[in-house]
Amino acid sequence: MLLVTLLLLLTASPALFMRLYPPGLPTQFYRDLGNVIVDQMDLPSMPSPLREGHWPRSELRVGQAAGISVDLNDRPQVFHRGNVTWDSTSFNRSHHYQHRGRGPIRIATLLTLEKGTGAVLRSEGAGRFYLPHGLHIDGEGNRWVTDVAMHQVFKLPPDSDTPTLTLGVAFEPGYDDAHFCKPTDVAVADDGTIFVADGYCNSRIMIFNRDGRHLGSFGEREGMEFVVPHSLALEGAVLCVADRENSRLVCWNVREPFVQPQVVDLQVYGPVYAVAPAGAVLFTLHHGRRHPSALTLDLATGRVIDNWPAAKSLNQPHDLAVSSDGRTIYVVELTPARVVKFLVDPDLYEHL
Ligand code: ZN
């Protein structure tokens, strides 16, 4: 059974949040959730996503496929590792990358795909990255990527793979305001506020303004005790963290941090690798004991609406992304390295 519990949070840094987000009504969190729900479909009738069998139409040559997001033209963009794999030799005990001398991945690591066929439309990111991880595309089309070897976050504009903003210090893991340690994912609010999940060794969420000025962080000392915050989802003002090794989601209103967060216990499905919003629902990916799971959850209550039968065909899913209409879901896998497409409404696709 799914357990939904409420915990108190953020007792240690109220001053920070007072500056960041002036206090509003205590009920704002639930009001925001209600607004999301009004816009949405009838949840119980939502069909299970089904895998599209012949997609991509031709072989897509990627390495470990770590991140995926959908751009403003509804095209999936994939962030992958080329010929590099993350294994036990990649880092030493102090989290320093051990293969820096081999240079960056030479081939293009950021691919834009045609949504109908999966053909590669654009190839970018050659000679820039060492160990790609997360990819988030914001409301202006900027691509935010994380590199766990470089311990950095990069903002790439829609039309170029030359970063316009870089956060963190190259190849220097750390725990202060200027350093990350294997950052996993990024979410950017409409006002430009940047949230970084940091990450494999610092279990905290860091906050920056749109210019990259550090505003604060949370999660490491306030009793939340994240264990590998691995993926972020931002729907309106509601930010959800996939707290991977705790097998749970932690969601709250970033404008009203004093309101209790909602903690969704998903232990029965295993560690949660990815979370993505689609209006009133959230989609999640899990590595269970027997096989992976993909779930559809009601954002307002945390209730599991669906455990997709088709997700049992996955092996090692790592991230997922949803089209703007919520009816196409892309999943990337590390092994086998691939992109898998699911359709929420199969009637739209006669070849299934
Ligand atoms: Zn990962």
C-alpha cells in the first residue's frame, strides 16, 4: 500500500526561505495543486502507456543514455555517454574523476530526434563532456545538462552547445556554495530560479537565481536526509524530488516552504530514478527487485493510479520525459543503451 505521510521540514533555514519566497497563505500549497487538477483529464480513465514497437525506425547509435527531455517543438533530446561508461574505475574515494586524461567524449552527446521516426535531426555536444547525466529543457528552450565527472551544470541555449552559464568548478567535487559533487538533474522555474539536485554525494537541492547567483540549499540538514536526489520535476510551484535510495518522492510548494511537504513512500516499487510531471499526474521510474516499474501517480494525493504493464520490458531505465500533450513518454536506458517510446493513447497510432 502506498503511504502518504506529512513531515515537518525546513526548520533550520527559515530566514533563507523568507528572503526567497515571502510567506503566503498556509493553504497555498493545496490551492496550487487544486488549480493543476482543474485543468486536467479524468484520472481514473487514463489508459496504461503502451510501448511503440518500431521506434526509432532505424538504429539509434547511442552510449549509456542518461538524460532525456522534450524541447519546445516537442522533439525528444537525448544526453548520452558515447563510448564512455560509468563503472567502478570512474572515481576515486574522494569522488575525483579518474579518466580525465582521456579527454572529453569525442562524438556528439546531445541528440535531437524526430518524434515520429526517431531519426537524428541534430547532433551536438562533441568534445565537451566526460560523463553526461541529467538533461532538462526549460520554458525558453535552454538545455540544462549535468556532468558527474566534471561536477558541473551547464546551460546551453536552444541554438548552440556553447554554454551561456556554468555552475560548479570543473573536476572539483565539493560541498560549499560554489561546488557540486556529481550533480544529477536541474529544474528551472518560470521566473528563472534554478534548482540543482546535488546529487550522488551531497544529498541536497541547491537554488540559484537566473544569473547563477547562489541563493541557498536545503535537504541536507533539515531532517529530510535525501539519499541520492536523482531527478527533479517542477509543475507550477510544486517541486518534486525523486529521492532515489529512499524510494520516495518529496514534493512541496517552493513559494511556501513552511507548509509541510508531501512525502510519497514508494518502497514497494524500489529506488525511484526519475520523475516527470504531466499536469495533474506524475510519472516515475523504479528499479525493483524483479523488474523495473513505471508508475502514474496523482500529483495531489500521491496515489498510484497505474503501474504500467509495458514497463516490464525495460531493463535499466534512467530518465523519462513527456510530450506537451502528455500522450507520449520517452524513457532512456543505460543498458541496453537506447530510447524507448510509450504512447498513452494507442488509438492515435494504428501500427501498434
Ligand atoms: Zn544516475
